Amino acid sequence: MASQLTATNTSLKEQRLDCEDLTSLLKLRQPGIRSEHHEPVYSCEQAAHITSELPGARTKNLLLRDRKKQRYLLLCIDERKRPDLTALASNLGCGRLSLANENDLEVLLGTAPGALSMLSLLNDPEHRVEVVVDAELQQVQQMLCHPLSNRSTMSVDLDLLLKLMDECAHTIRWLTLN
């Protein structure tokens, strides 16, 4: 399937990926990509101990929703930051934000707790999830991402992440987050 995904940009918009498909796609698009397979991780603290040798920005990825469950956001920030959800909601002009549930992760992005990353957006062809990324991350060369599994971490070039977001027609909203 991964070879089919590289043939045309529209393929990324039409197919739901699993970890194996996504890993194959990343290896095709970024030869020599570094990755680690490990025990399941559910927090940044757990991941830091397991993937300490991989180069790249360590990020915290949160799937957020508004109170009415009409608006969903993938927030990607440096793992050391604590997001101010009240300020973020105000900045985005939406109601109070809270964490989406496990079912939302599966239905919207085809992933599970601990496996969320910007790569999950490849499974959102209907653009039900908005992307908000801390502007400081524009300066990194690589980001550590889970390829739809919390048992694997890959060091993905930021340029490739941006290309993939463009190919699946997701617009990243870069915000300065304190």
C-alpha cells in the first residue's frame, strides 16, 4: 500500500493507514529514517526513557475538543510545555477545550492513547481535526513521532512532515504558545 501512496497525492486523502503502512511510507519517503521499537508508552515521561538515542524534538500531542464536540484540535507542543487550554481556546475563538476521549482518537484518527502524533492526521481525509502546532517547533529539523502505534517511535524530518500535511490537505496553524 505504501508504494501506492507515493504515486499520487490524492492517495493520501483516500486511504486509512495502519502502523505498518505508515512505517513503509516513511521509509520510502525518508530513506535511512531512524526508529525504535519499544514497550508501549502512554506519556512523554515513559517515551523519554525509551527513545533517548533518537534525534528530534520531543513533543506532546493532545487531541482536544470543544464542549459541544463540534470542533477537534490536534495540539502539538514541546514536551516540556504545559498547555494553557483557556488561552488557546480564546486565541482560536472557540469554547472551553478539554481532552477528547479514546473513542474520538480511534474514530477520527485511527489511533489509540499514547500513539497520537501529527502523522495521525493522514487518517483524517475529512479534515475533522484542526492542527495547532507551537511556532517554536518550526525551528527543528526532526520530530519524534509515533507511526500510529505507541510501540514505535520514528525521527521524521520536519520537511517531510510538512509535505505530508500538505499532501493530505491539512493546514497547520502555527501559534506562539507559552
